Amino acid sequence: MKALYAQSGGVTSVINASAYGVIDEARKNGIEILVGINGVTGILKENFLDVSELDIEFLKYTPAGAFGSCRKKMKNDSDIEKLFEIFRKNEIRYFFYNGGNDSMDTAWRVQMEAQKRGYELKVVGVPKTIDNDLPHTDHCPGYGSAAKYIAISMMEAALDLRSMYVDSTQVFVMEIMGRHAGWLAAAAGLGWINGIGADVILLPEKPFNKDEFLSTVDKIISEKGYCAIAVAEGLKYPDGFFVSDMGFTDSFGNRQLGGVGFTIAGMVRSELGLKTHVAIPDYLQRSGRHIASKTDIEEAEMCGRMAVRYALEDNYGVMVTMERVSNNPYQIKYSSVPLNLVADQTKMLPKDFYKGYTVTDKFFEYALPLISGEFYPPFENGLPSYKLINLGKK
């Protein structure tokens, strides 16, 4: 009997630490493990990598999906039929799927289909998302490192703005990932613990009021001469429409978003007559491994290990979760939740984590432990030494 591991959805700087945890724990328990290249897309092509002899230490230091990811939704009978033919052919009895909301939906569908077919299969979801919006878990692997990247980037950009605002840019806008929840955009305010951060944070949870927003920016400019703004890509108007809807959907039915930073900057420029500059970290915020959180890396690895342990304990059809025991000292415990309670669900930023256009002490208490510590990758020639696996082109 074999185990199969695969990565899915938007990657993070620590998803490979989870892969390390799954593979190493499987080896320790004598389980032969295969890796599906590019998630279920590769699995349906029988594009596997035998990692039994692979030196996996590099996974703890490598960002993005070392084994390739995908955004495929298992939505037709022919895909399901082929998937189980492949499972039977390769004697797959454990399936560990590493991803976010949509990936947990796929994992749940596979587990239910296995039960329907009477096929012995234990599916466990390994959480991952920089958006931090999976329900029933205190936080998600990937968020701490992305939050750290955003917080540092905003601090440094605000310092640049402060240096130049007298006769140059007065308003800096950073567009940050986050379709429905503002967890990552909120991180732009964490720098205030060290004295500098975002002056205005625009969250999906707070309906956008143009007049109120412009009035706030105008007031900040009058007080200190410059204003640093963080805006989540999923910012919405009071009627629920996205400020940055691009007019089409992806394969999962999600509206495609983009350009909200330029929209906000345009409002400031046209209504207040201020010089603006826009930055879009985009992929950088989710793959910035050089400044990843040590806490995040260690927890990502442990989530991978716990997935294997749960499967061996006959606790399957679940996703690994983390429950916070205390903030000071920071302590968590690992648990699990049925996949159907996570699939396609979204955890919003709590209302007591923000007030107006800023984050509260409650958010600081929550987020600061998650960005704690550094775990630098090895450097060579002044640059991170990242290892690549030959994934082929099947």
C-alpha cells in the first residue's frame, strides 16, 4: 500500500515544509510515498515522482511548489473514474492533499467518492493559504510568512515615502492579495509595533465609502504630509460589488480581480490632487522565502507530519487544524476537522481585529507570534541557493 501527496492552489513560501513533514513522517512509518506532479492535474496523467531516494532537506528552504501545483476542480465523472483507476493501479491507500479552500473541497469529494465505491482510501487535507481564511483553524501555514513580508515591505516603503514626500510622491498604495478576507492586508499595519506602518488599511470586511476614505487621506496628509495605504484586492462597495472586478471568472467560479491599487490611487489623484505611487507585490508576497517566519516554517512541517499520523490513527476525511492555547507564551495544539466543514468556506477577519482604517491590539496579539523568528535559506554567491526538481513536461 502506498501514499500519494500533492500540492494544489496558490503556493506559499512554506508549502514545501509541509511536503517535507508528510514525506519524512511517511518514511519513518514505513509507508512508500509517491508525489503527484502539479496536483490532481498531474495525477490524472499518472505523472508521479518516487521520492523514496530523494534527499528532501532542501524542501524546508525552498519557496513555491517544489512539485508543481494546479487549480483544477474535480467536477466531472470521467475525471473521477480515471482518478480511481489510477489509485487502484498504483495501490494508493493514503492521499494527502496540500492546499486551501478549493483544494479541501477536492479532497472531500475524493474521500466521499472512495466511500461510495467501497475503495479503501484515507484522505487527509494539509492546510495552506496566505489568505489565512480556512475556517476551524486558528491560522494557516503560509500566512505568517506572507504577513511578515507585507509588514516589512510596508515599513520600508513608508520610510521611502517619508523621505521624498516634500516634493515627490505623497501617497503610496500597496495592493495586497485577499479576495474575501483581509487577513493579509491587515498585516500592513503590524509595523506600527516598531513605529511605522500603513496609515490606511482598506479591507474586504469594511464596505468601501469613497467620501469617508478621501476625507481620511486628506486629514492624514494635512497632519504629516504623506500617507501609506494598504488595499486588499477584494475590496467591495456597500452593494457587494468588487472595486476591481475584471469581468470574468476562473475555473472555480471565482471572479477575477486586479488593479484595485490603481483605482484607489486614481481617486486620490483626481479628487485630492496628490501625487501617488502604486506597488503590487503579487507573487512576491507568497513566495518571499528569504524573510519567512520561523514559526510558520515549523508549523507547516508539523501539519504535514500530523496528516500522516492522523491517517495511521484512522482519523481521515479531515483537515489538520491548529488551536491556539495561549498568546503569551505562544502555544498551539494540533487537531482536525471534517473536510466538509472547510470546503469552500471562508473565515473573515474578526470585527474586533480592526477599527476604522487601522488594526487593533487584538490583531497584534494574534498576528505577532505568527511572524516570529527567522529561518534563512542557505546562500551562495550572495543569493538564496534554491534547488529545483526536474518535473518533466507530461
